[in-house]
Amino acid sequence: MLSAIILAAGESSRMGRPKAALLWRGKPFIEHVCSALRQAGGEDRVAVLGGSSEEILASWKPVGEKVAVNPKPERGQLSSLRAGLGSVSEYAEAFMVCLADQPTVSPETYKKLIAFWLSHKDCIVIPRTLRAADSRMKRGHPIIIPAAHKHLCFEGPLDKGLHWVTHHPSVKTADLDLNDPEIIRDFDTPEQYEALRAGDTSR
């Protein structure tokens, strides 16, 4: 079994409001991520919320997702991952780390990552895509971490984040090249959010 952990505890300081609750095509960002995971066959899903949990839950109703709360989200992404790991299935062979501010990643991309992981279960799986700005391959999210490396997520320095885990000398990584620029697309500012909405012809 593969568990998915959706990180939605960030303070969203540059956006000025919780990114997980931002609406796109009539649904909050976090619902787009969870819906894509459901379509991809992700049965065990944990959403990690932070200080804005009440605001997010006012706009989003979990559909089978478990909810964990990081009491100190200011400690960074790794602290949120730890909060989520406490709620994943005990049968999880690996966990997929997903970002709630990636609403445009398609179910097909999640399916490809899961299929690739099935043949690389001893590796940390990281997707890559071509970045148009400089024509170079860039790593993105979501990533899949084998349960065997779970302890590293608790041992790593909080200020180093997941980079410490994915670059630890004891792990092997496997890059999956995808033709999907959405895995590296950021929505950190109001301008980026408005650009997304402006390009949405379904509004």
C-alpha cells in the first residue's frame, strides 16, 4: 500500500491567505489534489493542516481523507511531514509527499508516479520535467519515499527539510522524467494565482 500525505500547513505568507483554501474551478486547491489522488487509486490519504485549519475546513470537506494538524507549522515542511506520518496506514510500504498548492497536477501524473514506484520500491522516486526558462530538467513534486526511510524524516534537521532526506548517503533515488510542467509550477503570490484564474476558461 502507498499512503499519500498532503502538506497544507504552510503559513502562505506571500499569498496572504491559506493557499489550500484558494478556489480554482469552483473547488479549493486541496480538493483538486485529493480528487486527483482518489482518481489515481490513492486509498490512504492524510491532509496535514496548520494554523489555518479552521479556515481550510470551512471551505473543504474531506472525502475519506484523514486530517492531522501540525501545531507548529512555522518549524517547516519536515515538521508537517512528521505530523502526517503519525496518521498513515501501518501497512504503508511508502508515502507520497504531495503539496496542497499544486492543484494542476493531473491524476495521470500521480498514476505514472505510482506505477514507476512499483518497479523501484527501494528508491525515493522524484519526478522531473523540462523547465522552459532554461531548457534544463528540474525536479518537482510529489515525491515517493519508501517506508524504510521513514526514520530519516524524524532524524533530519528541520531547517534542512526534505532535501536532507532525499540527499542522505544511505538512500537511492530514481528520477521519473515526465512531460508535465505542473510538477514544478508554483502558486506563491497573488499574481501567480490570478494568472491561473485568468487562464481558466471554465469560470
